[in-house]
Amino acid sequence: MADKRKHPADDLISQLIAIEEEGDRLSEAELISMITLLIFAGHETTSNLIARGTLMLLDHPEQWEKLKADLSLVPSALEELLRFNGPATIAGPRFAIKDIELAGQQLKKGDIVFPVLKSANRDERQFTEPEKLDITRKINRHLAFGHGIHMCLGAPLARVEGEVAFATLLRRMPNLRLSVPRESVAWNFTLSSQGLADLPVAF
Ligand code: HEM
């Protein structure tokens, strides 16, 4: 940030700094927080989507074959991969703004609620056979990117990245397969996300 202050260029960090200086809108802390969020929220989630999505397709060979045979299914496959096992486990915490009853629980003003996206995305009232991965599923909405005012800022970019990645992977590496036993694929778990430590493949 110090460098960009001295030498502003045509990039996002320079633009965020400019906004801060013109209208005093982003404090130093907000600026750091926004840049960190863009780098880590933007990078880690999308690489998880691609790696985990690939693993899910390898776990369901009939879906992999179906997708390979018809790349026009990539957009709907991506939405299904996000729904079935998207990278984010929970959304940002929400706070009750008044005493309220929610799903049979009494919340007091100020109580914190953690929306569990993965649970909502397997809600049988919303999806038929939610435990089934079906890349042709017509999804009106899912919560992999959260909901409301704090819904993921990068969702359109993540969708483009995911579509390009899966279409390219299927085209260039149609014989992609795991090069280690399935049970030795290692995971990184945090409260808010689940990612693969690595995904060794042969092609
Ligand atoms: C598959 C990829 C991604 C997933 C699954 C994902 C998921 C999420 C989720 C669940 C939230 C919280 C939403 C809520 O609390 O309602 C969020 C927020 C956010 N995401 Fe993403 N994200 C992804 C990619 C990206 C990318 C590529 C960027 C930026 C380049 C990004 C930037 C952000 C930002 C800035 C927020 C905070 C929005 C706010 O609080 O107003 N995300 N994301």
C-alpha cells in the first residue's frame, strides 16, 4: 500500500487508495481488510472450488463422462458443484437486531447466528434428492455465495474462473484420474472453509 501511495498505477489497490483519499471513505484498517479479503477470499475459495470440484467429478465418474460428452453443461455443473459441496462452510456471522424466534430458537438482540451454507444447500425442502450430485439439475438458487447485502462480491468472477477451468480441464485432460488412493487425499479444514491440501492426478 505504501508503494502504491507513492506510485499509483492503473490497478485495484491504487483505486481503493484513491477512494480513501478523495472522500475519506476507507480507513487504513478498512483498506487492509478489503485488500486482504480480495486476495485471500478471492484466491483460496476459487482454487478450492476447482480442486474440490474436480475431486467430486472424479468421485462420480458417470457425471464426469456426461460433462465431457457435452461441455454446454459446464455452467449448470458448476452451480451443482457449488451447491453439493462448495468451498465455503459458513457465511459471515449475522447479529439479531431484536429479540426474535428463529426456527424454534429464541434469539436475543445482539445474539450471533452463523448461517451454515452447506446445510442450506442440502435442504430437502429446496432440492429433490439433495444428497445426489446431478450436473443437469436446474438450480434456481443456492447459498454457496451467501445471501443478502454481504453476498459474495466475487461470485461473477468465481463463476467465470470455474467455467473456464472445468471446460479447459475436460478438453485438455479427458483421461484425468487420481494418482494416489482416494483415502490419502488430504484436506485442510477451517471453520469457514474446507479445501484440499493437494490433489495428485495423472492424465
Ligand atoms: C467459489 C468461489 C467463492 C466462494 C464459494 C465465495 C463465498 C463467499 C461467501 C460465502 C461469502 C459471505 C457471504 C455472506 O456472508 O452472505 C463471501 C463474501 C465475499 N467474497 Fe467470496 N467467494 C468466492 C470467490 C470470491 C472471489 C473470486 C472474490 C473476489 C475477487 C470474493 C470476494 C468476496 C468479498 C469481498 C466478500 C465480502 C462481501 C461483503 O461482506 O459484503 N469471493 N464469499
